[in-house]
Amino acid sequence: MSNANTRRELHKDHLAKYQQQENQAYELVNQLHNLYNNKDVKVNLFGETLNGLSTADLLTKVQQTADRNEGKALSIDDIVATVKEVVDNQDIKTAVVDAGQLLKNKVSVADALAKADQSKPAASEATDVVLYGFGRIGRILTRLLLEEAATDKGLQLKAFVVRPGKDGDIAKRASLLERDSVHGTFAGSIVVDEENQGIIVNGRFIQVIYANDPSEIDYTSYGINDAIVIDNTGIWKDEDGLGKHLQAKGVKKVLLTAPSKGEIKNVVYGVNNDTIGDDTIVSAASCTTNAITPSLKVLNDEFGIVNGHVETIHAFTNDQNLIDNYHKSDRRGRSAVLNMVITSTGAAKAVGKALPELNGKLTGNAIRVPTPNVSMAILNLNLEKAPESAEALNAFFKKVSESDAWQSQIAYTDSTEAVSTDFVGTKQVGIVDAQATIVTDNHATVYVWYDNEVGYSTQVLRVAAQMAGIHYTNITA
């Protein structure tokens, strides 16, 4: 056979294989949709949801499983078969099934269900959510809440609150939600409803409420009851200020998207979310605290941290000026898009509130840099027990990132070409860069990337779900 004919056959062969995979992906999308709607069951691949994905995105997720499965991507055939097992099992409902972990560890759905912790009853009753503020974090939270398949269970975004605006305000805010310079165009439909003063996002109506003070709002007049208010303005950080939300009719709990002051708990999901209890006001700490605390915890558990310094290379934020102008804080008045700006960070201190065993052991500083999103934390640590080498420390992190316990918080990359924009949209809150790891005697330097918008917002919603009493049975290996 000629070389040209061989190439032609090769092309046909690959095309036929991919078409078969596409057909299986179409079938899988339908199965996932039915599971979600009929049994309130979500299916993950190594902690990342498959629900609501297009066939192309689903196949991409499948191909990416090679990073978590010893270099070999899982088969779409096996994933389809695993999901069919879930469909056929009448005992599975209100659950999250991790098909990736099951297939990697060769565990059947039935065996995984038998050993699943069902001591706490699964529950996903609808809980009204109000976003107080609609800036960067507010809009990312909206995207995350509404990009998945529609459901009448779980966290239900009912409204967002902003200061009184001028004519055309709602259309402007809808446009900012739809078009984002960092995260691209929203995957779905957004329609302005001027008559009812709201927007309709993927078939869900969101009320726009104008107010200058939290306590002046009557949410019940908008049909909102027992709501969780997620305050992403950063204006109030203590009980007196955030308590204003609880004075409003229709509010049950408050979640702050910034480090708190006073006795309010700073919660990093995966680390100390078991401390939430019946608290009516909780803080989800900061993006940096969330990015570094999981990695610091696993390092401390394994090697013991004597002390250390955290240097944050952080994307610029709205708090800075585009061009030089007055600012109440030192240096932040200088142009954010032209300068690296040394500033302070409370993240190192805040780690101690989420992880008391590290309280007082870490110092920290921050450098704001001229990029709009994705930041990096450099952990310089003195350890009680020295890792054998950088390679051994990286192997530890890789194993941790693949574990069911940490796969949703800690990711891992050993790419020699990785740069910050590669991590835009990453939902794991921290990504360890293996190429940069340094180990010298008892000292380790670990570089952790993080999407300071999406990664953090994903953690915020996990805390909100726990505050709402939402709990899914976890079916995994």
C-alpha cells in the first residue's frame, strides 16, 4: 500500500474511533441528565462534575483523566458502563458518584455504595441564596451556580443586591455577567426583564434589588425566605456589620467572602468546615488563604512545619488604580497595570484561624502584578522531617492531589510549559507546580498557582452548601 493510501486509512481510522466516542458521549449526556433530574445524583471524574457538560467538553474531561490515572486516559466505554450501573441501582439517590476513582481503583458501584458513609442522611432541599454585591466574585458565583443543569434543589440564586443605579443599570450588569474579559462569554442565555426588575439566566429569574443598607430590605416581599446572604462587598467584616443582614426579613444566615474580624469563624472548605455547626455568620476567608491552607495542612501532617514565609504574587484587583491616583493605602495608588506593587496580606495570619496548629508560625507579604487573574503563592517552609528530595516531595503532592480526600482542593502540574493563563477557570483551589519545587535539607519551597476568582468562588459555594444543610452521599473508592 502506498504511503498516501496508508495516511488516508489512518485518517479514516481515527475519525471512525472519534465518531464512536462522540456517540457514546451523547448517550452519556442523556444518562447524566436523567440521573440529575430523577434521582438527584451527580457524577464526577476525579472530583470534577460531568453534569451539564457538552459532548465536546465531556470528551475533553475524559482525555484529561490521564493526568490522574498513571498517564493513561480512562475509556469512555468504561465511564458509560459505570454510569449505567448507577442508573440501574435503585438504592442510589441524592449522591455524588466519582466514576474516576471507581474505575481507577477497580471498585464496583455496588461495593462503593456498601462502604459509603450514610450516617448523615442525604439532603438537598432548596435554599434561597442572595448575593450582596455583584462585582468580580458575585458574578463568578452567579456563573458557577447557573452553568450546571437546572434543578429545583440545592442552592437557588434568587437575587443580587447593589446600590441604586441609573437607567439601563440592569442591562449593564447583565452584560457584565454575559461578557467577561478573563473568563469569556457565559455558556448560556441571559435575558433582561425590565418589567420585573431582574434578569433571566438559563431559565432562572434573578431579582435585582437596590439598597444602601442591608437591614432595610424585606426579602420576603420578593418571595425570598430563610435565605443565605453571600456578602461579597467586603464592606462589613465583623458581627456588628454583618449582623445587619440578619435584621432583614427573609434572611437566615450570612456568608462573608473575605477574612472576618472578631470571633467569626474563617472557614477553608476541606480543612476546618467541620467547625461550622449552627453559626449564622461565617467567613470563607480569602482567596489566598483558601489556596495555601490545604497544601500547608497536608505538609504539616506529613512533615511538620516549624515555621515559614508565604510570598503571594497576586493579580491586581479593583482595589487598585488603573493609573496613578490617590489611594488611602501605601503604594496601591500607583498604576496596577504598569507596576509590581509590594503590599501586605493577611493570608499567613489567617491560616492560623483555619489551622490552629500553624498559628504564629508563618509570615507573609504580597506583590500585586499586572495580570488580571491567576495568582501564585510561594511557600518557604522549615520542616521537622525533611523530604528525601524535591522528587519525593512532588511524588507526595501528586498522590495527595489524586486522593478522594483532596482532589477537589489540591491539583498538581509537572508541565515544563505551564504559565498563569493555563489555570484560568481551575476549580481546584491550589495547583502545585512540581517543576519549581526546591528541597534543601529541612527547607522546602513549594509554588502554588491559584485562580483567585473561580477557585475561591468554588470553595465559597461549598461552604454555603454546608451552611444550607445540603449533604450528598459520597460514593467513591
